Amino acid sequence: MKAKLNSWLNILLTSLLGLMGYGCVPMVKYGVPTGDLTLEGKVSNENNEPLQNIQVIHRQGWKDGAGTMCWREYQDTLYTNSNGMFYRQYKSEIPTQYIKIIVHDTAGVYASDSIETSVRFSGGDGDLYQGQAELKADFVLKKKQ
């Protein structure tokens, strides 16, 4: 009788602890790390004249397990305005520290240029939000030969 009561008591206590959320399973977080990334800069020619409608391609990169760089290209390509400026602020999924910006003259007058650099996200909440990062890059394009 005592063994049967002990068994029922164990089942009852285990059920109550399970309902209250106690258990041996570690806490699992669901979601994707994000951060706010700002890109801005100016594109001009060698005479310091702003260049309009220059294509600005942005890629985020990471290193795989073998240390090889992998680049992700965003589909929303930017174009410079009449002052040669480009600006974009957006929420970046899985923020990485490697950034590549390629500027390309679709008219074919100027040679393309690019930079690869790193940025640091800061001000995050210590959880999934990684914080903010900003990249300012100016380009001087040379005429094609």
C-alpha cells in the first residue's frame, strides 16, 4: 500500500513540476539574429563631380567552417541620386561583420570599384537583437580607357 501511494505521489509531483515549467530540458530560443545596418556614401568622378544613377551593390559576408569567404547579395540594388549620394537603412538578418560594396556605372563610361571591410554591431540587447552598425564609403570612379 505504501509503495502504491509513493508511486502516485511521484506521478502527481512530476506532473505538477512539469506543468509549472520545471524540467531537465535547456531553454531554447527561437528566431533569427537581426541588427540595424546603415549604408551611406558618395560616388564622384576624378573632377569631384557627383555621378548620378551609379549602381551600388551591397553584399554581406561570413566565413564558412573552412575559412572561405561566402557573400550574400541583396536583391534591392541602390542607385546614386543627383548629388552622387546613396543611403540605405534596413534590418539585417543574421548580421555579419564583413561588408562588400560594389559601385558600377551601367552606362559603361566609368570603371567599377569596390571595397571589402568589416563593421561592428553594437548596442544589442544581449539576445537576438545585435544592435546597430554603420558603414560610410565614398568612391572616386575613373573613366574607362
